[in-house]
Amino acid sequence: MRVLDTVHGDASDSVVAKHVALPKVRPDDRAFVRLNMISSADGGSAVAGLSGGLGNRDDHAVFGALRDAADGVIVGLGTVVAEGYHPPPASSELEIYVVADTSDVSGAAALFESHQVVLVLPEDAGPVAHDVRELRSGRDGMVDLSQVVTALAGKVIVAEGGPMLAGALASQGLIDEFFVTVSPRVIAGESRRVVHGPEADPNPWHLAHGFVDDESFLFLRYQR
């Protein structure tokens, strides 16, 4: 039996740093992918359509620390629009890879003004605006995520959802680490699980680290 650390007050920088510390051994022929999601205690992924309604200050701290340790973020266009994503700070080298089946980014026009944002599209999707960076992979309205992960070889990538993108990554065995914050809320309703889609390998993952904060939020880090 393992007993997780209990944090009193805000999670310290050292606890968060230990939680997100990069392993020394990572693949060099593809990206190292870390999925970061938040779930209610009963498995829901959003309140009123937004995952941000489940979080707290320590969840935000882990979110920021994962980004600080990453080269890029991969996220679905629907999540970008719903959650109101902003461009990374100009001082940051972080790149945002937005997965979509359409070249229409009018719902997130301000985000795509940044040259740190890349639209990831199937090869047969329509043309993009001249000032939008793009990465093409897959056909028939589906991005080939395996090819994308290979194209980003050597990079540390944080996957931030939504559930359908997380499910596609999981079903293809493309996730190396799974960070999940369990929010002490029971929301019922019709919210999807944090990972939703085709069946994935059901074998157990290894719990590498975890802690509980003083608001009863549970922070878990699983590894393959």
C-alpha cells in the first residue's frame, strides 16, 4: 500500500516540480507525449462545457509546470474554441499544435495570429489562410496522429484534450504519461469521460507520483 503526500496550503513549487519532472530516458524517434486532463470524482470532464470549471489553483500550477517543461502542446480545435485559448507569451518558445478537420479557424482567429501556433490538418483538408502555419498528415477528414508524433520526434509534447483527441491518442498507444487531476465534485449530467473513443490497451499503468492538496483535489501521474 502507498500513502500519497498531503499538501497543506498551496502545493509548494518543489511538490509540483517533483510531480512533473521529466524522466531521463525518453524516445528519440518520436515525441514524448504527456496527457494532462481533469476529471470530476464521478468521471466527468467538464462543467457547463468547460474543463476549467473543475479546477483550482494547484491544478493551474500543475498545468503551467507541464507547459514550462514542454516544447509544445497538442490540443483539439473544439477545446481551443470552447476554453478560449490564448497565444503563448512572446518570451516563450512553446508551440501550440491545434488538431482539426477543417481549415476554418475563425472561432480562434486571435490565437492563430501567433506564429507559435500550428494548425494540424488532414492532407485533403481545404487551404489555410496565408499567415497560418500548418502541418498535414492523414486523409479523409482524419489526422494521422502517429505520423504527427513521429514528425515531432525529440520534443516533449503535452496533450490537453479534449476527450476525443485524448481517446484517439490512447487507442493508438501514443501516450507515455497520463496526468489526471481528480476534482472533489460529483457533477452527473452527460459530460464525457476525460478519455473518450476507441478501445485502448487495458493493461495497468504505473503510478509514478501523486499528492492531495488541502481542498481534497487528487493529483496523479501514471506512466507506461
